Amino acid sequence: MVDLIATNSIIDFNSSKSKGSKTITFEKESDVKDIFICNLIFYLVSCYSLLIHVFIDLVFASYLGKKVNKYFNVK
């Protein structure tokens, strides 16, 4: 019986500060916009990196190959 009274008194306790304060919660309207923007940035960076890689691999490597062959007189 004493445990029941102690439990109820703790549960029913309300401080004077909690009555006057208002709890404010911020909820996002939709995460779809955030996900879209993050994916867009990710895919733009990925495509840009792929283009740079292809440019360096095909164009710059061919240019370097010609310069090295010219330097060593290889035909």
C-alpha cells in the first residue's frame, strides 16, 4: 500500500514551472526536398568526377604518350 501511494505521488507531481512553459517542437514538413537536393549534389559530383577521369585518361594520356615517344625518339 505504501509503494502505491509513493508511485502515485511521483506520477502526479507537476512543478509550477512546467505549467507556465510551453513545449515547442519543430517538425519538418517533408524530407523529400532534402533527399532530392542531397541526391542531386551527389550525382552531379559523381558525373563531374567521371568526366574528369575520362578526360585525363583519354586526352591527357595520349598527349603524354606523344611527348614521351618524341623525347625518346620512339616511332
